[in-house]
Amino acid sequence: MKFGKVDNPENIDFILPETHSDTFRVLQNSEKQNKPSVYVGCAKWNRADLKGFYPRGTKDELEYYSSQFNSIELNATFYRNFPAQQFEKWYSKTPNDFKFFPKLGQEISHWKRLNGVAQVTNSYIDNFSNLQEKLGTIFLQLHANFGPKNFTLLQNFVESWPKNLPLAVEVRHKDWFADKEIANDFYQLLEENNIANVLVDTAGRRDMIHMRLTNNEAFIRYVGANHKTDYNRLNDWVDKLKEWIDAGLQNIHFFIHQNIEEASPLLAAHFIEKLNTEFHLDLKIPNKKTTDKNGQTSLL
């Protein structure tokens, strides 16, 4: 992932901000569970990006990936609307407890910019539905130039979204976060329609760590910098999630990216180990071995 990339990550203040006060209000309106529902994954499963992750001789990348992780942030659907049969195949290859979190296509979010997209959106939804119970929250990522002046388009899209289908929205234009009144209007729109507000932890856009949840779902996209600070940043997220779980958070969907994706499984393994220890979970810890371009086993 190139979004938010910086040349010198060691110069970035990665301290997580304080939780938005309205997040506590949202969470406190929910009944507490003994344990949260936690899904952690990468953005892709192909061998070209996750170099060194797959054992030699692996024939099916998705089958192996889904034996190591319980979810995937399915970015492939951003680039094309796969036919129903493809989702049926993915469904059949993955374990019963695996979930896909697919991104809506760029035709919807970037080319048509939410204008006149009912037909194509319904097509995506129809195809996604072939994942059945393995379909997680669907994800809408808006273009970085889609600013608050387009609020009505976003409002119309959100209010027409099927109420029984979980959706998360990520806005990137800086004006969504720069003005408190604009931000509050956006948060209120999502909260009133039970839609998750995506948090993005990336080096070059610290404003996107807004810490404002709009329903009982923390949908977090973490972007490592291929730097030693990546691990401490994940440790900080365990502490933050503990704070939210204590306040009533029930659903954690955490997806790990890197500027160079090949080390994402290593970061995920570290993070899952920490989650298991802190929250007494039994999530599978992915295979931690990887190799660098010289064929040497590496941790980053």
C-alpha cells in the first residue's frame, strides 16, 4: 500500500490519539460479551505480494492462506466485479469460520463517485452474497479527492444501503477531518445508519486515526512502514483495543498492510500473539517464517 507512505518513518509521531468521547457513548450502549469477535488478516493472498509466506510446493494460495488466517480484506474486488461463480469457489476453498471483507469496486467509488451507482452496487452485492455466512463487512473506500462538498452523494448512498448488510466507509480527503462540524456531520450520518467508520493507521496521514467509532465495530486498516517501529505500533493497538473492549466493543476487524506487503504475515503473527495473550483468545498464529530477496529467513 503506497497511501500515506513516508521516506523517514522514524520521524513520525506514532502515538495513538485519545479515544473520541462519542466512541465511549456508542460502545456503552451495547451489551458486553465475554469475548469479542476478532478477525485479523492481510489485504491479499497472492504469492507475488506475500513472498516467502507460502511453503515450497503450495498449490493453492487461498487454501493455505485461509489455514493460517481467519479473514482477508479482499482488495481484489476493487479492481473488478468477479462473477458469482468465483465467490462460490472461494467459499468452497476456505474453512467454516473464515470471513471475506470485500471492497466495493472503483467504478462505484472512484469513476462514478457514488453518482447513479444503484445498478452496479446491486451487482456487487449479488455477487458478494455467494460468500454466504463467510461474507464479512463490505468496505467502501472513497477517492482522496472526494471531499465534503460531495456529502449529499454519500448520504444518499449510505441511506439506500441495505440495512441488514454490514458496511464500513473510509474517507480520505483531509477536509473531512479538518473541520469539527464537518467531521461530526459525517460521523452522525454513519452512526444513524449503523455503518462502521474505518480507521487508517498510516505514517503520512495521522488525521485518519480519528478514534471515532460509529457502531460496535472497529474496522482498522493498519499500514506498516517496513520499519522496526511497526511492532511497537501494533503493541499500542492491543492497549487501545483493551480500552474499547472494556467499554463494550464486540467486533474487531483488523487488517495489516505494509508498503512492501511481503512482511505483512509476520506483523500479523506478532499482533495475533499479543491479542491471544491479552484477551485469552485462541486465534491461530500464522506461520512466521519468510525469506527475503536473498533467500534468507527474516522477521521483517
